[in-house]
Amino acid sequence: MRRNVGIGAINKQRIVKEKLTQKGNEIAELQLQQVSQQMDVFKHSLEEFAIKYKTEIRKNPEFRARFQVMCSKIGVDPLASSKGFWAQLLGVGDFYYELGVQIVEVHH
């Protein structure tokens, strides 16, 4: 006798496929939540670092350059906006924003 043929087998395969799809979606959602939580922790840590070393970042060109390199390696651009979060946090005004953009352009 042959098994796994007919309407019963087709329905069973459909149910298995649906369960696997559902489980895959659950795992993907869990991974997305975990990555989101990790990014929140990372952002908070980077903000704390920037607050702690704000004066050093503003006054020491070598430290500022290393901070910029660190940020660029992880995809964060503290010069992205003169009105944005990093500008407020680091006290970067329009002059320094424009100067920073020009320096970055010259070095690329």
C-alpha cells in the first residue's frame, strides 16, 4: 500500500507548511525585537559616552577625529544635521556643522 497520497496527505502537507511558516515568522519577530533592544542599549551607551566626553570631543581635535571615526564605522554621523540630536548633545552649531561637512568632503 502507498501512503502519503491523496487529499489527506495534501492537507497534512499544507498544515505542516503553515505551521513552519508561522514558526518562522515568530522567530523572525523575536530576532527583530532582540536587535531593536540591542540597538536601544547601544544608542544609550553612545549617548552617555558623548555626554561624558562632550568637552573633550569639542576641544581636542585628535579625540574628536577618533570619535568621528568610531561613529562612522558603526554608521552614525554626528554631523548629519545641525538641528539634530547630535548637534544638541555635542553643542555643534551651524558653523561647526558646516566646517565638519567641508572637512569630511575634503578627506573623501
